[in-house]
Amino acid sequence: MSDPAVSGARGVLARITAWSPYFRVGTGPVDAGWRPTSELRDAATRDVLVRAISERMKTAEPRVAASTLFFGFVARLWSVAVGTVTASGRCVRLDPDRLLWRDDSGLQLHIVTPVFGSDPATEVLDAQIEPLIDAWRDIVAPGALWGNTASALIGARRVIGDEARPHVDALLQDPRLVHTIDRATGRRRSCCLYYRTPSGGVCSDCVFPTPPRQISKEML
């Protein structure tokens, strides 16, 4: 007999997948190659991923690739957390030892046995993001990563629609996020560094209205 809690969580995950690929989380048994997201805190694991992304983005700056990697990861976390709580009133559990990842031209997520957990702040900010930012502070400034976290949260709301707004507005009042966005302009107070890639510009919510001029070492 199937567990109703698992069936309910799996059904909600299947439902939100239709909104965007970022909302997709696989479920059920897995083959080799999947690892717990808690391992992303390991510097060696992170650095392998950063090197791969640096090659894809054609950037020689590890912090730029690391910021992009982090942004993609937190965008997927928010999509799942805000998506499930909006669709069902309950957030799927995102325990770092149970939520799995693998790199397939971007981080893909999987939960073998999904169940509902706590609120999105607990599941994402407490369990996943704060420890990850602390572990990555040697490669990217924490302020930039918290800015990425808030920007990705707002992006999830745009995809889901107005029904997600109450959940997102409440999350943006969290002390870790409340100062990351200028509420008057909607711009973040930090930069994700994408403008430093060969093809990059500034994002619509960037602290910089235009890409900053990059001063060469000869001018310093």
C-alpha cells in the first residue's frame, strides 16, 4: 500500500513541473551519479562544477561561474518550495541529505521519496542556502549570493503568478533577504557578476543600470 504522504508530495511535484523546467524534480529510485545536495558545500565538489561552468561560459573568473552556479541552484530550490506551497499549501521537504543533484549541463534535482516538510524559509534558507553561502564565502561575497537568493525568489514568483505573491512577500521580509532589494526601484543592492562574461550584460534588476567599465590592470 502506498504512503498517502508520499503520494501527495509526488503528485504536487508532478503538477508544478508543467510551469517550467526549473520546477522539475525527479522522484523514485535512482541510478549512479546522484549525490546529496549537502555535498555542494564541499570546496572540492564546488570547484569541479565551477571549472565546468567556467568553460561553458568562457570566463576565467571562478567567482563569476560560482555565482551563476549558485543562482541556478537557488532558482530551482525556490521554484520547488514556492511552487509546492502555492499549489498545495504545503512545502515539499528539501533536506540537504535527501535532495539529490547531478550536473547535466546544469544542476538537476531528485528526491527518492518526497514528503511534505516545513515552511519555505526553513526548507530553503535554513537548511540549504545559509550553510551553502557560509561554505562559499571564500569564492563569492555573501552579499552577492544573498542578492542572488532574493532575485531568484522574485523570478519564481513571476513564473508562478500572483497567487505566489503572499508567500514571496513574506519570505522577502526575512532578515537575510530584507535588505537585498531596493523596494522603491525593484533593483537588487548587489550584482550577480554576469556582466563580466564575454556575452553578458546587466540583468533587469541589477544594481548597475549599465555594465560597469572594467578597468584594466595596466590602469591600476
